Amino acid sequence: MSVSTSVTARRMVAAALAAGALVGSASVSASAADPRFDRSHVGISRVQSNAPGFDDRSARSLNAEWVEITNSGRRGVNLNGWTLKDEDGNRYTFRHYTLAGRATVRVHTGYGHDTSRDLFQDRRNEVWDNRSDSATLRNDRGRFVDSVSWGRHHDRNHGRDDHRGHGRDDHRGHDGR
């Protein structure tokens, strides 16, 4: 092989490597800018607004009223500073809590000991209206994440109280009990 052929071959290999690097960096930039990769996998998965049995403001009754938040992604999400709010302005703020990947946490209205699967708002009164209300989840920057509504103007559950989530900012269906 002559010297000129060797130089030409090296130039072709260098050009191919440079082109590959350019294409690779362009695809990384495009995927980083793609909003699909920015979306949170966290949302409201179920709501039980009407605790079974008599509403007597007991710990048992208050803790049977809850909202479930699910992370469908593989990685944990730090929920510190995120809020869960009803239509009347009652707000629960997550403190020092990371929702593991592919996990669900149930946020109860009443008192209890927080665990990785159950959090408690430590309230002495019901939060979620049995007939009509909305649960809205916002991130630590106040940006809308998800919402579930039920009751008047939202009634796709026909008055039933256990609401399941299936999308963003929509009316959630009943689980069939």
C-alpha cells in the first residue's frame, strides 16, 4: 500500500468518525429538548373521597379518606415542596419525601405515622367533599402535574366515591365496587 493511499484511508476514517460524532451529539441534543423526556411520571391514581361507614371525624374515618399518588417511572421522584389541594383551598405539602420508582403512596386526611407507602395530613376534619370536589397535584414550582374531579359538572362516576385516574386533568372513573 502506498503512502498516499494510507493518508487517504486515514482521512476517510477521520471524516467518518467526525460525522458520527456530529450525528451523535445532534441526536442527544434533540432528545434532551424533546418534552417527552421532561415529563413527570407522577400522577393521581385513585381518590377515596367518602370514607366507608359513618363520618364521625374519628381517626379511622379520616384515614379512610385518601388520595393515591403513583410514580409509573423507573426512578424515584423527590416530592419535597409538591402540593395536593382541594377546591376549598385545603393544601397538603409534601416534606422530605421521595416517591420510589413504580410505587404508590396514599395520602390520608387524618393522623398517623408517615411511612414510604402512607402519609398523613394530620387533620381533624374531612378534606375531600363527598359529592363534588377536585384533587390537584402541583410540583415544587407550583406547576400543574395532575387533577381528578368528581361530582356536579364532573360526574362520570354517577355519585360513586372511589375515583381512579387514567390521564392528565380529566374526570376519573369508578373502580366498579
